[in-house]
Amino acid sequence: MQMELAQDHDGLRKMMRDFAHAMESARVEDMSDIARRRIAFSQLFREHMAREDAMVQNLRRGAMPPQADRIIRDHSRAMVALFLRYSDHIKYWTPAQIAADWPGYRVAVLDLQNGLHDRMEWEEANLHPLLIDTPRKAA
């Protein structure tokens, strides 16, 4: 399952790169493509969060290394903050708002992407090593 997290991160990074590239040449007329990409990203992001949360909960049920508790707390707080930021972004940037401020939307997307890139790097360096040897438990 830990391999799935790495694959998720790779997939999310690819989607973000492709989205950023598409926005370089996209126009407001391309809104249907933008909407499709947003939905696909949102689905993968939510699926990834659910997988990661399941692994973290499994880790909490077992014997954890001493540093794990702090890492898990930091991760949980950061994920809540990221999720809220992402939700606010989606609520604010409606198709009408995107059409009204295309340059502002592009800046906001790239800023959000940078935050997610940083978060994934932190997870890979700090959280994922804790999950490598975590056995799966039946629900």
C-alpha cells in the first residue's frame, strides 16, 4: 500500500504539471477542459488522502517509533490546513470567477500547486518511511 502512496504522488505531480502547462496556452473558451482536469485532480487527491489516512490510522494502532507521534500530528494538522485551503480555492474559483480573472486563477493554481509539492516532499521524507514496514490490519 505504501507503493500506492508514491504512485499517487507521481500521478498528482503529473496532473499538476499537465494542468500548469495547459493553462499557459488555455483561454476562457477552454473552460470545459479546465473543469474536466479539476475534477480528475480532485478525485485523485481525495482517493490519495483516504489511502494515506488509512495507513496512518493503521500505524497509530500498532507500536510506533518514538518520532512517529510528532510526525503524525504534524501531518494531520498540515493535511487539514491543505484540505481547507484547497476547498476554499474550489469555492472561490467558480467557472464565472475563472472567466472574470483568468490571470489571477493561474497565479492561485500555481501557488496551491507549490504548497502541495512541498507537502508531498515532506510526506515522502518524514511520513512514508514510517509506513514502509507497517503491516495491514483487517478493518
